[in-house]
Amino acid sequence: MSRGRFGAYGGQFVPETLMPCLFELEEAYSAARSDAGFQRELDDLLVRYVGRPTPVYLAARFSASLGGGVRVYLKREDLNHTGAHKINNCVGQALLARRMNKRRLVAETGAGQHGVATATVAALFGMECTVYMGEVDIERQSPNVRRMKLLGAKVVPVSSGTRTLKDATNETIRDWVTNVRETHYIIGSTVGPHPYPTIVRDLQSVIGREARAQMLETEGRLPDDVVACVGGGSNSLGIFSAFVEDRDVQLHGVEAGGSDEGDSATLTRGRPGVLHGAYSYLLQDEHGQVSPAHSIAAGLDYPGVGPEHSFLKDEGRVAYHRVTDEEAVAAFQSLTRLEGIVPALESSHALAFVQRELGRARGERRIVLVNLSGRGDKDIDSLEKRLR
């Protein structure tokens, strides 16, 4: 693939004032990748601070409830420090920010997990931190808002547009443009202008490397299916990256099919366009204007997707599917009550797809690996309101 492109997708569609910053970041990342000292410090933090490696766990009772021969394994990213996969990326980008002598971090967040992870690494490295979050998400993810503030971050409510992740991203970019000299923007997913999609994918690829080795050790072979939810796309690319070349492994990305209020099914319903600095699939109307997105899961409530996912869709390497809010809530309840594991609503979309489509194995001992990208503490308040 050419620099900054995944087939036709990707690129750098940003104001001219940001180009020097992107060049600086690309140069810093290229140097860091070949710097043994940087890699040792990153690996040490992932083990001693984040808590890696996370285990793969055979969800035996959940598997049995499906009524077929399928065995469902969970990659337990919910067991990371801060409760989700987001910390993998934030630790690496904070190290890059320090390498570039940046003293301030900014971030967008929807579900709040990326905001919490950014606030966490800012505290760890002694940096200032500002997190932008839509007013709708502040209300439905209040536990994570409190955590960010406890960690010393400034949480800025965003009242424009749909007051969700897209609008929080817009405000974060405005801040970054204004304060680019001393500020590093930690993008939370595999979206945005080059080199961000590559950096985030690489930092999350630890999920896939671990999972691949763990499945070979546990089962003596690779899984038949690997399943992950897709919003911007970091947790899914993190686990898919280790299996893309294994053509016998079927890869499934699960988008938010939403409800009567709308959806966030960018890859199954959208078409290519430019959003937040990159050319990729996005939800848009007949005039090319970005359409509102909806999902019960705040982390999936985004009208775009990473450019590498767009490429993988066109290539046919990953199959993308939709799961409704109702199906996700049902899967949330199933895993919680059958396994004593409370999944994030984002991850519940992947579990719901397994229940709906892969529950009856097409052969004996069919193995499915699901990336459980985060825990569901943050979703309890909104779920209680829905389930009353």
C-alpha cells in the first residue's frame, strides 16, 4: 500500500496548518518503531502497568446456550487497566508525545473509555489533559466522566450537532489546530489523517498477536471465526491484524444496526467520502452531508470508520454485519448471567452476532474468538433505564 493509503482510502484531508504536525508525528513514529529503547519501555508498561497479556477465556456456559457445537472464546480486553483496549493505544501515543516534547494531550471520547485512558496516561506522564465529549454521551456515560475528572482531566461538554462522538471529534480538532505546538491529539481509533490509522492499528495489534498465540496453545489450531465490534475500528483491527493472512479464518466486523432512531452501520449502509481528515466509508445523505448516527453503545455512535476497514470491505477479506440495539442488550444480559462477565455494550454487539449467526456450528468443534473490548460498568445507568 502507498504511504498513508489503504487502497483508495486514507490520506490527509486537513488544514494546511496541521501538515507540519502530521509530518512531525510520522517522523517520530518511524524513529520510535526502530528504537529498541522505546519498544522496551512500551512493552514494560503494557506488562507492568496495563496488565498484559490479557487471557483468552472459554465461555463454556455461553457456548452451551447457543445449542450447537460452537466453542466461544473471549479475548479479555476488559481486564486491562481502565477496563478496555483503549489503554494500549494511549500508552504508546503518550510515549510518542513525550518524544516530541509535547506537554499537553487532547482527546475525543464517546463511551468515555478513551477519555479515561487518555486522562490516565496524562497523569502517569505528568501532562495536561483536555477531553471533549458530547453532551448526550456525558449524560449516558457519567461514571467515566467522573473518572476523568478524578484523574485530573478537564472534560469539555460539546453541545453542537448531535452532541455525540462526531461533534466531540470536531471540537478536539479545533483545539489541536489552535494549540498544535505544545499539544498532541491522541486519536482513539483507526480514523483520521495519516499516520493515525497506522499508528493506532499497530499499537492495538498486541491484542491479535497475543490471541493468535493463545489459541494455538489452547486449541492447537487457529479459530474458525474472529468477531469484533466496529465503530471507528481499533479493537477490531487490533485483533484482525494477526489473522488477515490466514485465509481459512473468517473475520467478522459487527456494526451498530441501532433502532428506529437510526443506526451507525457505516460499512453496510454508507458510501465513500471524507470525514475527519481521511477518505473512507461514511453515512451521508444524497447531497453528501454527513448523516446523524445512532447506537445504544456510545462508542459505536459514529458516522465514519477507519480507512483500513473500508479497504478490507472492498477486498472481501472481512464480512461486515449489523446488530440492533435490542439484540445487543439481549447479548449483554446473556453473558452477564451465564458467565458472570459484564461486557461493554460495544462488545455486546459482537456477542449478539455470534448468538444470531454462529450459534449453530457448521461442523463439530467450530471455534469462535470474540474480542471482548471492554467492560460494561459504564453502561449500567443507561441499561437500568432501558430495562425497567
